[in-house]
Amino acid sequence: MDRFDAMQAFVRVVETGSFTKAAATLHMSKTSVTQLVQQLEARLRVRLLNRTTRKVNITADGAAYYERVIRLLADMDDAETSLSSASTAPRGRLRVDVPSPLARMVLIPALPGFYARYPEIQLTMGVSDRIIDIIGENIDCVVRGGEITDQSLVARHVGDLKLGIYATPDYLQRFGKPAHPRELEDGRHSTVGFLWSRTGKALPYTLQRGEEIIEVQGRPLLITDDGNAYLAAGLAGLGVLWLPQYMAKPHLASGELLPLFEEWQMEPMPMYLAFPPNRHVSTKVRVFIDWVIELMAEHAPVVARG
């Protein structure tokens, strides 16, 4: 038995709650993972996991062992890092998941600079706006807009998206330019709705002008759960859009979008980078976090709260 492989298998089973999922993330067969954990238990002479046909539960001995093993694996990673000079040239596979517009417009265009600094990192980037099971899908970290409600994750505030309301010149020519946000809820105007994965709903937006505060839902012709599709729908003239400034900026410059209600203010949307608390934050994860913070400082810096 390779004790290192056995410990890794045990940790993955605990984190995913399943031998099948652990095997998939380790690129091993379920039989191999099962045998490694069984051999580990035989060596330690304790039961680490209770197995049923439906789920796997960790025992008290297993929980204590798990806490020590993840620290040991982290120390081993640090030892390899220091010997291989990876502290200045981190290497290895890094799995992340980011919103689709942020990937297309900010992160991917900046990747040549990232690889110039860290050529030995193999980045796998999931691009979605859905809720991710970080541990179950073996993701190192995610970037998301809005508050992180999952208390099992460590979340770092990396930026704030300033929001605005926009429409195409063609749309405004056909339906007229609304003078007040409430007009978006009458029978003449339409909006594009964004379906938030955390709620399963298209949420209203809060706007403020002086002492006046209102919530506007709009009347969406289309509701989508993907940021790129949302923007495309607005550019096609399907309705009024609520957009982060970084998404609107190139289309304002080209004349494809025009701003509305510029005297109204909207609360910025916080951006967070989240990762599991029990997982060692390796050098490659740390440099990715720092890189994202650099980019957000350029495109959507954190807004000071008074």
C-alpha cells in the first residue's frame, strides 16, 4: 500500500462524501479507492468510515485522523514547493470556475500575462453562472458575484461591480426613452431578466435618487441564466439591461448601448473568490487569487464602505 495514495483517497472520500465521486476526482477506479481506504483502516486498526448503500459517514476516529492528514498533505506540498523552487514558479493543475462574462471580457484576455508569470500552471477554467459544488467537483476556487451564502466556504472580497441601466439605440427609437425607472414596469417597455442560480428567480433592482428609493423588476421578454446570453439579448434589442460597467463599456464606446437614468444610483455588486476552508491554499491557488485581485482592481475595484 502506498500510504500517500491511501491518505489522498481517504481525504477525497471524506470531502466528496462518496467513493464514486472520490474515484472520479482522483482519476482512479472505485475499486482502487475502496481498497486503499480499507488497507489504511487495516494498518491503523480503526474504522475511519461507516459505509451504507446510500452514503458514507466519517467516524469520530476518522474525523480526528482527517484533520491531521490534511495538515500532513499540506506540509508535503509545501516541502515539494520549497525544493522545486515552485514558490517563485508554482506548478500543477488548478481548477477554477468563474462567471461567463468575466471570463470572456476580463480573465481570458489577461491569461497571456498570467502564463508569462506562471508557465507551469495548468489551468482548467469552468465558465458558468451556476452554483458549483466546490468539494464534490474538486474545484480549487470560484469567483462569483453577490454575497456568498455558503458558510462552509472561505470567501474573499475581491471587487465591486458598479451597475448601470442600458438599452440599444434601436430599442429606444422603437419604444421611446423612459424618463423614470417605473416606466419599465408599464405596458410599453420590456427588460431582459437574469435568473440567479442561488434563488431561481429574476430579482428586482434597487435604485436611489436623493431620498427616493425604489425597486424595479421590469417586464422581461426573456429570462436567462448566463451573463453572455443576457448581454446578447440586450444587444439584440429585446429589452433594457442592468449591466456591470465593465460589460457595458465597450458597447457604450461603439454606440451599441446608451445609458439610462444616469441620475439614479445602484448599490455595487460585490465580487467574491471562495474556496474550501479545509483545503490547503497552495502556492498556485494563492498566485491565482492575487492575479484576480489585480485584475479586479483595474476593472472593478473594491468600493470603500463608510
